[in-house]
Amino acid sequence: MDWDLTKELNTKQYQTVMTVDGPLLIIAGAGSGKTRTVTFRIAHMLKKGIPQSAILALTFTNKAAREMEERIRHITGKKLSALTVSTFHAFGVKVLRKSIHHLGYREHFSIYDESDKVSLLKEVCRELKVAPDAVDFWELSQTISAVKTGRSIWTGENSHYRKFYDEYAEHMVLYNAVDFDDLIVLPLRLFEEHPDVLESYRHRYRYIMVDEFQDTSIAQYKMMKLLAETNRNICVVGDDDQSIYSWRGANYQNIINFEKDFPELTEIKLEQNYRSTQNILAAANSVIANNTNRKEKELWTGTGEGKAIEIFYPENGVREAQFIAEMIRTIRFKEHIPYREIGILIRTNNLAAVIEEALLTEGIPYKVSGGTSFFSRKEIKDIIAYLRVITNPDDDINLLRIINTPRRGIGKKSLQIIRDVADGEECSIFSALSKIRYSKNSPLPEKSATDIENFLTLIDYYREHLLSGKNFAGHIRSLVDTIEYWTYLILENQKNEKAARWKFGNIGKFIEFVEQWERNQREEGHKPNIYQYLNRITLSTRDDAEDDSESGSVNLMTIHSAKGLEFDLVFLAGVESHLIPHARAVEENPESIEEERRLFYVAITRARQKLFMTSCRTRKSMKETIECAPSPFLEEIPKDLIEYHRPEEELTPEEAIQSLSSLRAKWSS
């Protein structure tokens, strides 16, 4: 454990590490080496002789907790068996495992996830003699969560859910179960109602540290405040400019609450940025300065000005996606940037599909983080599964996916008989279906046999048409109509027709992609076949557990998912007035304009070297084409930091020959 902190840290970071006793507020700007500073601080505390068991470090994700613990272990060279580095929820579990009996629960409680919660709420409906079809379970679950955690109170608008809330709470105790909200709320109640339990934790954890403090909820803040109230050795690290999770309970006002509850605190600002160029930081500083409810800070770096921020105004979403894919290909060729160092950030997931298709077209590997890939959405996978079975009937996995989607009445018993035939004949399930179809003594009931006959006829019909090599999109559209997938979506989403329409719209988008691909293939002189299209999806969206390729994959994600990450090259798509700031968010609460600006700030500060922004002139929404205006946030970036991208003009034949000659000369030298 031999290190020189003056060489490892800058002046402010060093001050942070050396301030061990008393309350400490660290305002850590984006890219300011926060994790490094915090881990050195804990390592320094251990070096000073503070026992591991006296330290509690709380953060928000298991990944962050693991990374922090690993870094401390690397710095100190010690086993950390007694150090508690944990998420808030994992700490809550630890407290409840030991003391939940005080609250009327038995030991060995169960933790319910969202699906368990909804199942119980359906049971509650039956107890209250309310038809489950009459209840919006997503809204009910959200209301219970908001009231339980103190984000909401009972009002005239939600009071009709109160009887469900009370019944749900009684059932949870009866079943000896807790949900994720309870992992924070119940330890808090335990501390408030049983001072002796609270005192035992205060006695143990004399030094507390909270990471990503701006993301704490009211309940989480109360928990850490109670734990730290007597010892007063509490360090909170956060950045109010990166508070972007109010929708899930985060309350950036907790920084103000902390100053009020611990008035003797020391405040240190980490403003030196180790991530981005000065141009990117200047843009971020200029934007966020327009927020009024914030701690003033000015990020700076010693790495130089860097490249200008480039803005492009494409005609529509398709051109935007093509531009992003083409620029990735070009810059990667010129500058050899690995794919994994490229991030494409979007405000909402519905922008992803067109970008995914453009990346597929250019053969650029990508992964979708913090969301579902367009091609992995259930409705798209269902249609792709039909296409896979049509092109390869012996694909058992996809056949089992579609044989009852939509429902055909081929029940569990019939399916078991079919499986037995397949096992006995050592053949695929499709072959077993064919054998049963032509068998004189069918082992299946008459209705199941008829349903199978119709299913096989459907597959045979579309196999003939899709393998003809013509009008793939038209045949897929016909298939979707024939299987009555729209009716299936309506039945599956009875309480939410909007969701059904959105999913059906995704299928329409998928068919458009097929249509465009087929057109491009023919224009390039190729004869397309459906196998090619399915293979390109498989190759580009395969679910690898680890991306071990030399260059990795481009990262496509929402801005929310990108927080805490950084990339050499960032594309921020959809910088339009209705997307960022998001029209619905501002409409519901005009004050959310500041959180939308913080989101924009987070997006900007993900870029290390180069930042592109795109703002479409028009964008397709459902079946309409809407006119778009640039985001007002773009006006907040100083003009001298911006370059407006102009598409490169096509080379003349003479210029193309000269360029090719230069390239050959370069290769041969």
C-alpha cells in the first residue's frame, strides 16, 4: 500500500481524499475523475487505520459497486471481506434479513419482481371482486410505488386505487414478501420505529459515502441521514447538472437538503475534466449555464481545444441514419477508431429502428444498450420467426414460437403428442406435423388436426411465394394480414390500444426496411433472396455474451443509458424541438425544461474527441410526416464552437481517378 497521493491526484482531488472526518459535499463535474478520487479516499481511510467494517459505501448499480470494490482492492492490495460497498437496495436486503421480524414479517422473506407484483395485484382484484380486465395494472403498480416511496400522496385523482394499495400491503405481509420499493421503505421504517436497531447500525457504520448523490430519492436520503446523524462522517458525491432521473424518484434537491441538515459541511468542486476537449466542454458549460437551480461550476481541461462540434440538418430520419452510418464508416477508415469507441445517442427508443437498419446496410456491427433492439422486439421476432420457418421448416425453435402465435387452438396435450412423434421418428417438429397431417389414424383430436392442416398450408403457400424472389415486402404484408396479427395484438393489449398500434406500426416499419433493401439490391444489379435478408439480421444482432472482436461494436443507446459512459466519437441524433426538450415532458411539467437541458448536457459530455449532432427537417411519425424545428438548446451553444456539415460533393471522373491513383501510391509505398 505504497503510493504518493500528490502524484496520483490533482489539488482538489487530493483535498477530497484527505478530508475524512465530518460531512463532505463533493460536486464532481462530468469526467472529473470522481470514481478514482472516491476509491483513493476509501483506500486512504483504510491506511489511516479506520476498520473496513466501519465504512459503508452506497451506490446505484451492482456494476458500479463491483468496480469501486475492485479498484480499492487493487490500490490497497487487501482482501476486503469486512468492507461494505453496496447498492442501496442490496444494503436494504442486508438490514431486513437481520431485523425484518420487528415489522411483523417472518425470516426468509421473498423479494417480488414486477411480474410477481402484477400477479399479486390480479389476486387482489379477485379478492375485491373487481374484474382484472377493468384495471390498468401498469398504472396501479406505478401509483402504489409512488405513494409508498413518498413521491406522491392520495388525491382525488388516484384515491380509487387506495383499496388496492391496502389489500396489496396486507397480502405482502401474509405471503412474507417484499417488493423493490420495500427494500428502501421498510429499513427506513425499521430505523424510525426501532431506535435500538438504528443505533446498532450507527455504531457499526461510522463513515458513510454515497455515490451519484444527485440520483438519490427522498426515501434513500432519509435512510442515509438517519445513519449519519450522530457520527456526522458522511461524504456525498454528485453533480446536480447530471440529475436526469426524476421520473424514477431521484431528487436533486437532496443536495440542498444535505446543506441544511449538515450545515458544518465542507464543499469541494471537482472541475478539471479528463475526458473531453475544451470545445466540447465550452459547449456543455454554455448550455448548462442557462439552468437556474444549480451549483455554479466551470469544467475545464488541459488537453487543448479539439475539433469543432459538427451539426447536420438532414431532410428526414432515413437520411439522418444514412449520414451517421456513412460518417462512421468514413471516420473509421481514416482514423482507425474502434467501433466500441463510437456512441450513437438518442432521446427516445423509437428513433433506433431506422438507425439500426442503416447500420445493417453498411455492415457496421452494433449493440443496443439500455433498451431493446428493434429486431429483438417481440412483434418483430414473431414475424421473423414466421420467415425463418417458411425458409427453413426444420427450425424447431422458431416453429414452436409461432405455432400458437396467434392462437390456433393447438393445446399443450396436442403439442406433447407432436413432440412424441418427432422424438419417436427422430425428425423435426415440422416433419412430425407433416406425418400426422397425412396419417390415416391421426393421434390428434379432429380440431387440432384441422388447425395443423391450416398451419402447414399457410407455411407451404408463403414458402412458394417468398422463395420466388419477387415482392418480398408485399408477401410479408399479406402474411401479417392472413394470420390476423393485428387482432392478436388487440387481444394481447386489451387495456392499451395505443400499445397495440405502436407494435403494429413497428411491423409496418420492418416491412418498409425489407422493401428498401430489396429495391437497393435490384438497383445494384443483384438478385435478392429472403435468405440474405434473414442472414444479415442474424449476423448483426446475434446475442453474444462477450464482444471479443478486436474492434467491438458501435453503441446505440438512449441518453439516459449513456450516463457514466464515454466515447471518442459521439453522434447525438434527433436534436429537435419536440424531442429534446421532449414535448410531452415539458407539457406535463414546464419546470422539467431544466432536466431536459441537463439531459442534453449529459449527452454532450459523453464525447471525448468529436461530437456530431443531427436535427431533421422532417420526420416520419406513425404514417404522418411532420415538420421539425431544431432544438432551442442548439441556440445556447456559441457559434464559434460549431461547424455546419455539408455533404461532400460527388467527385468528377478525373478527380476519382486522381484520388484512386494517390491511394494506390500510398498502399505501395
